[in-house]
Amino acid sequence: MGETARISLDVIAGLTARTVARGTPADAWPIDAPSLVDGALRAGVEALEQVLRTEGCATAVLPADIDDHVLTVAAWNLVSAISRPVPQYDTGELVYPVEVRSGESGSSHYSASKAAGGFHTDGSLLAQPPAIGVLLCLSPADSGGETILVDAERIQQALVEADPAFLELLGQPQPFAAEDDAGDVRQWAPVLSTRDGTVGLRYLRRYLAAGWERAGRSAPGRLADAFDVIDAVAADPGAQRWHPLQRGEVLFWRNSRYAHGRRAFEEHTQRRRLVRIYGADDPARLAHRTG
Ligand SMILES: O=C(O)CCC(=O)C(=O)O
Ligand SMILES: [Fe+2]
């Protein structure tokens, strides 16, 4: 399936016009829309939005030769020009590092691990998962580490082919819970649903396993088989769009339209460092930009 369209915003300084003070807490970044006065910048942002709308994913290329904080601010302003940034956890983080943290590689936190695969959608423990997932690359791994997207329609197709009853099963509310907190089931929601002809996925296998455990019941008999089908499609290179993100590249995708994960990677001379942001749809942002 190859890579997603890249839209270059390389020469545009306007994205850093709204500054965010260094050291601003992760839950206090400005969530209102920045005003994009530069016409070329507006055109670039509109092109990005257009590809995201039609393809469900797009990659913006920002200048790589600015420092990490300024680059993160540029990506932040880009995200908040087209969507409303939303917290990623109950603790309110709006920007979140995705990098290997020592001692955590075996933990449940995919973002802090070196694990490959692990296909999922983001924010499945939230009442409302984000409409848009965003990853900015500050530093790629020495090798590997491509971020991968797998179309939910393709997953649905494979499920129907394997057993049409899987759709009915996955359309029933399923329990999501975090394995590493003591709480109850956080959400009951379908794993696969279709709205206005668009297939939507909400999936993180370990949270679903923990969910059934917390619910104090055994999962429906065929559920694990259905998850095996999802995982098998996602692991099929023929179904994957892969993104070898370089410094300054920002990948956007419609969260419920794609499962995502990553390839294995090696870190010898440099650490793989990404920054994650979530965006909610906000039609008013377009008006703000063009008005
Ligand atoms: O490392 C990646 O490319 C993806 C990370 C991810 O999916 C996450 O942190 O939720
Ligand atoms: Fe993710």
C-alpha cells in the first residue's frame, strides 16, 4: 500500500508565530486555533486537511533544522489549526512523548516500549477516542521503527470472509480496561461499527482482555478468534501503509479508520523520539482560518 502523501510546509515560518513557553506543562498548551496570516501557509494547511479528509491520513513535512521545542510548537500549531487538541489521559496531557523509557520496555505502555506490532487505535480507554491521531518525529531510530497504518475497511473485509458472525459479535459493546490500574471497566463500546458508510474501529487487545477480566466474566467464545483475524490482517505487509518518519515529519490519521502500530527498530547512535498529539474534529477551525 506504500506511504501516504507528503505535504511540504518546509519554507513556512508562520507556524511558529504562536509561541509556547519552554517548560509549559503538558496539560497547559494553548488549545485555541492559531491565526495563520500567511496565505501560503493557509494553502499548505488546507492541502493537508484535504488529503486527510479524502485519504484518512497525511504527512506534513516541517523544517528539521529548528530545535525540538520550536519544532514541537510548530506541529502543535499545525494540529490546532485543523482540529481541537484533546487530553490523552485522565491526567490531562495534551502533548506526550513516545520513546523507549528504561525499565518500562516490558510494561503495558506501548508508547514507552520497543515492541513491534501491537496494532491498536488510540484513546480506547477514553469516553471519546480522538478523531485524529498525530505523531511528530523528533528523531528516528537508527533503523526500522516505521509507523504503520492498516485500513479498518480491510480489517472488516477479512472478518466477513473469515466468519460473517464476527461483525455482529464485534458490534456488541465490549469492555475496555487498563491492566495496570486498579479501576473498573473504563468503557463499554463496540470494537467495529459502521456509521454513514464509514467503518470505525476501537481496538487494543490487551485492554479488551483486561476489560473482560475486570467485568468478572469470561469473554464470548469466539472473540479471541475475531481478534486473531484483526491481528493477522494488521501484520500482513500487503495491508500496511508504512511511514518511515524523519525528523520534522508529522503523521496525521483518522484514528477510527486505521489500526496503527510500528515495525521493530534499533537504537545505537540515536534514540527514536516521537511526540503524540490527539485532535477532535472542530469545523469552526476552518472558519477561523479563512475568515
Ligand atoms: O511508535 C509508534 O510509531 C506508534 C506509537 C503509538 O501508537 C502510541 O504511542 O500510541
Ligand atoms: Fe497509538
